[in-house]
Amino acid sequence: MKRSSILLLSLLLSSAATFAQTKVTMGVTRGKDFGVTYLLPKTEVEIEIKSVKTTFTPGEFGKYAERYLRMNNVSVDSDEYWELSEVKAKAVGVPDKERTYFVKLKDKTVAPLMELTEDGIVRSINMPLSTRKEVVAQPQPAKTARINPKSFLTEEILMANSTAKMAELVAKEIYSIRESKNALLRGQADNMPKDGEQLRIMLEKLEEQERAMTEMFTGTRTKEEKTHVIRITPDKEMKGEVLFRFSKKLGILGANNLAGEPVYVSLTNLKTLNIPAEDKKKELEGIAYNVPGKAQIVIERNNEELVKEDISVTQFGTLEYLAPQLFDKKSTIKVLFDPSTGGLIKVDREEESK
């Protein structure tokens, strides 16, 4: 069972010590340094695309639908086509190897408790162990098997000497089923059910038979849903770039496949943060965290907006640090990070009991 990587560094070093001043350096552990390496995330935009393929199979009596059932515009030709049903976009965090940090701890001190995700991204400092519940996959409802309408055909229908005659007899059977349903609903049937539950079951069975036999005229449509996921890394703004292509006959296609019409994506930096010029000589101190910026993503097809929303993007933000002095006091600093952005969610202080 997968669990978050828990690094408990507050053991064995001292029984009556104060919290250590932490020193953060980029890179990995070296020599005999005691500490923990963690990463900050960068943003990827995950785009989920759902499409549905509809397959139409004409009924064997399709050309008699108007004559016997007064049904117009019943197709007698097979067909298969795709429809774009839903497009969603969300920001997700992935480990940024260029933002790897090592928390070095001094000797004879008690170090903070740090919790990391499975990918090594910092999740919290001095917070209780994760109490996330395991996600239990919900069982998918069983697909209802399509009923074979021929199982309801009488001997007279099956012995008919022509397709037209069979269609006529099936149509008569459909009308007979409808009369039986009406008689039950009016309480005029010869064998009325004893209670409401029996009535419901009888009506369901009649509906089932009528639907199956009617499909011998109207044909059947089956639907199959497919989901595609595309990820883009927003290191810069995007303007009207082809995200994927869509074809009614072929479904979702790659951006370079000219058999489909293009679906475009634009990503605009909303510049919600006033980011100062980076001082490359700035000494890294404290616990590093992200302050993500905001971007607007727009996905459109044929000038119709499928998605338009604002998302957090760490690449459009800045990097800050929690002052090491926070961890030098006679109190416990609790910090909760957003593992998807590396940003702060909250910082609390718990005073040490005397």
C-alpha cells in the first residue's frame, strides 16, 4: 500500500534541547551531514478530453417502420460517429529537480518533523502524520446485456414466408403489448396483479419486450466513451497553439494529424505578482517555498470556448523562504504546504508547555 514518505528526524539527538536552526542548501546530502532532502513542485496543466463513439445498427425491419408502426425517418444504413463530450483542465504539481533542497541540522538539537509526498515534495513541518483515507475504487455497475428480440417471437412469426410478413406480425405483437399495458394501468386486465410490486414487475417486463421488438424496426445505438489526457508544461505563455485535433469519423487525433479539425489552447500570464529582479548572489536561508502566480487557460474549437478558467502556475510566481529564526524559539512552528504548488497553506505556532 502506497504511503507518503515520512521523515521523522526528531529522535535520539537530545532529551532537553531547543529547536534547531535549519540551514537549507541546494543539492543532496554530503558527508556526515544530518538532514533531509526535499523538492518543490512545478506546474503542469492536465487536460482531460472525453469523447463518445456512437454506433448505429439498423433494424432488420427498418424499411417497414413507416408502413406498420407509422414511424418516419427511420434509417436503414449503418453509421458510426464521434462526439466531443467534455474537456476539463486543471493544474497539477510535479517534482522540480531544479528546486531540490537539503535541510541541514546542527548537532545536539531536536529537528523538526517533516512529511514528504511519495515524490519527495514537502507536505508539512511539525504537523500530525497524514490521516488521508485510502481511496476505495467504487465497483462499476454491470452492463445490462442487450436482449435478443427474437426470444419473444412466436412460432407464427418465425414461420412467416417473407420478411414483410414477419414485420407485419411483429408490429401486431407490439400493439398487443401496448394494449396489455393499458389494461393493467386501468385495472381492466383479466389477471390483475395482487399488489403494487407485482404490477411494477409486470409492466417492466412488458416494457422490455416492447422495446426489444421495436428495435427490430428502429435499429439500435450503442455508445462507447473514451478519455484522453494531455499534459502541457507552461514555462511560457501560449497563444492559439494546436492542442489536439478532432474528427467526427476518427475521434481524438494528434496535433499534427491533419485528418481532424484543430482545437486550440492559449495560456496567459495574469501577472498577479510583482516579481523583483532575481539576485543571484542571494544566500539561501530558511525553508524554501513557492508563491505561485496565476494564469488563464482558454481551450476553443470553431471559436467556441470549451474551457476558460484561472489556474495557479508556479513558473509564473516566485520563490520565498521561511526565516530560520522561526525554528529557534521555544515553541513549535507548524507549517502546511500545498504539494501541488509548493505554496504555503498555513503557519501556526504552538507554545511549549512549561
